[in-house]
Amino acid sequence: MVKIGGVLVCLLIVAMDVVAGILGIQADIAQNKVKHLRLWIFECRDPSQDAFKLGLAAAGVLGLAHVIANLLGGCMCICSQEELQRASPNRQLSVACFLFTWIILAVGLSMLVIGTMSNNKSRASCGFTHHHFFSIGGVLCFVHGLFCVAYYVSATAAVSEEKHGGHA
């Protein structure tokens, strides 16, 4: 029964990250449909309400997927280099994946928020071109899903390994 629960958690995390990625890419498509004027590296364009909504939804789903993965994966705390070297391979992998999920979340969420804020309906923007924030954020949502699943699997394996005295 525990294995079925683990599979369902992994599927939930992947599904949420895939939804967030698709929403991010759809936001980029919606943003590219609005009227804009481009001159060399400068561009003026109207904000897209659809891109704003899709970007906001993508950021929310990405954040929620991250919270669920971290809450259900548990905390794999390692406080020193010595402790990291003595840790089991599963524990080391879980710590590495944990760090990568946070880095990917920070970059991906930043891309989605920047894209969302540039489509705030209160302002039309003129300045340097800044395309593809939504697409980059969307792709990072997919990558986030992979690392979250790797984190969850390695963290639960490390906990099981420690519970059973090194025999997972």
C-alpha cells in the first residue's frame, strides 16, 4: 500500500508541474498575440490579460507542487561536509535533488513572475525586448517535476534505509 501511495504522490507532483509548464507556455503564446511595435532592440506592446492570468496560474501551480513535494518528501538535513560524506548514497542524492529543486523553483518562478508582471493590465511597456520569460519558466516547470520526483523517491528510500538499519 505504501508503494501505491508513493506512486500516486509522484504522479501528482509530475501532473502539477506539467500543468504549470503548459500554462507557462500558453501564457507565452497569449503574450505573443498582442499588438506590439518593434524597432531594433526596443519594443512597445500592450499587456495581455490572458497571459497575465495564465502566468499567475502557472506560478501558483508550480509553487504548490514544490510545497507538496517538500512536505511529503520530508526533511533531509545535513549540517556539515563531514556528515554529507558519511551519509548513504540515497541521502546524498536526496540532498542534491532538494537543492536543485529550490534553485529551479527560484529561477522558474522568477521567470513566470517577471512575465506575469510585464502583462499587468495597468501599464503598457516600452523598452528592451524581453521575450520568452513564460516559455523559460514553463520549461523549468518540467525540469522541476523531474527533480521533485527524484527528491521524493531518494528521500523516502533514505528514510526507509535508516529505519531498517541500512537495508532498504
